[in-house]
Amino acid sequence: MQALFIGQTYIDVTLLCDAIPTGDNKTVARDYAVSFGGNAVTAAFACAKLGYVPDLVATVADDWLGRMFLDMARHYKIRVHPRHVGRSSLSFVLPNNGKRAIIRARDDKFLHPFPHLDLDGCRALHLDGHQGDAALHYAKLCRERGILTSLDGGGVRGNLDALLGFIDVAIVAERLCEQMKLTPQQMIEYLKARGCRIGGVTQGERGVFWYNENGEVSMLPALPVPAEKIIDTSGAGDVFHGAYIASYLAAPDKGFDAHFRFARAAAAYKITHVGNEAGLPTQADVALLMREFAA
């Protein structure tokens, strides 16, 4: 095990269409994609595509969507440790002008306890706050063993405050700031107070407002991808998380400024493709984008 990711599995159906029909109206999508989904799940696939295949504790149902997900994971050589649920979760994603509307149906009623795994060799843990009992268990265990712990704080979920006490790298969404009625600066102070060594707030096309290992706060701007190339922003944050974990595994002695710069190029690649799978970059894709924007 190189890394462990824990999260809620979705199957994402992404539809590019000019209008959402209502009533008895119909429309034909210009393009579509069907792929794996979920914050930590997508991050795990991104990490695998970048050459560091993690283990994944994810919700899995014994239905055709669940079997399709397991087939996707096998293709990427990701070892899935299932947390069984009755039905697979599904997302319909509708990208539009740099935004994305999402309709979700979720089953998070676990049929069994989470699996207890041997962490020998593990160097990083990434969570999205789902499966709160498993997340807290492994965050505590990894903290005891000196394994890097990372959190994608997409929203207020269950035991978030307790979980943050065991997180080294906490990168949260603006949505969490809104839910907690905090400004990004106040969120930074909150993450520091909870003991997170590195923390930040993703701000979409503006970039990441964050603090480094020394507590210094700065803004890492997003790469200026031309508007006409932006197709689907859904999953960009998840790819960002998976990419900085991959960068850390490749060079743990580097600071997180370098890891986040690598990750923002990965996220820039994602938004120019439809669906999560098509938007996963390789190392060569990231290197090309970093050279292109540096020039």
C-alpha cells in the first residue's frame, strides 16, 4: 500500500447540453461521459493515472452500477476494499459556462463496518469526510504512525471538527466557508487552530488561498485556461487533491508549494475534458501544461 483513500462512490453521468428541458420537452446532448465519481474516489483514480496506485475504501453495491465501478477500478489496478451499501449512488452532472449543476442520489446506509487494513508501507491518507467512522479511525492511526493525512473539505459532514484534529493538509471548498459562515481568512485561522500544518480554500477560477508549512498565507492563482477551452469544471478539485498526493509520493521532501503547482496544472487539464475519466492527466500532460503556462 502506497496510499489509502476513503470516500463515497458515485457513478457520474455528465451531459453537455445547451438547455435543461422541463415539462414534456426534450433535448439532445452535444456530448456525454459516464465515469466513476465522488471526491476521494475521483482523487484516487487521478493519483493512479499519475503513477501512484492507491488502495481505496469505497462504498460498493451489488448491482450493475457497482459491478461497473469495480471494473473501472480493476482497469486502473486500484485495490478496492468495499464498504457495502444497498444501492449504488448516482450523479447527473450538467456543465454550463464554467459552472456545473449536479443532481445526486446517494445511499450511505452502510450494511457492514468499515474494513480494518494493514497500513504497512502506506505514506499518505486522503479523505473527503464521507464514511466518518472510517475516516476518523484511519486519521488517528496514520497520525500515530507519522503518515501524511489529507482532507478534501467539500462541505460540513458529520465529525468534521474532530477529524481536523488529525489532519496535516486540509484543503476545503468555498462552500464549506459559506456553510460555516466564515470568510476564507477566518477559515484559514480555524484550520490553523485545529492544528492543520497546511491549509487552504479552493476558489475556482481564482485559485487556492492557502498557508504553507511556516504559516505564511498566500494566493496561488489558477492557470489562465482560455474560456473557449473550458468544457467541464466538475471534478477539477478532486483531480487537484489526487495530484498533490501523487506529487507528494514522488517527492516527499519538496514543500507543498511545489505539490500544489503540480496539482493546479492537473486541474487545468481536467476542465478541458468531458467527464472525470477523460479529464485524468498523465505525468506528461501535467509537465506539458506547466511548461506551456510558464512560457
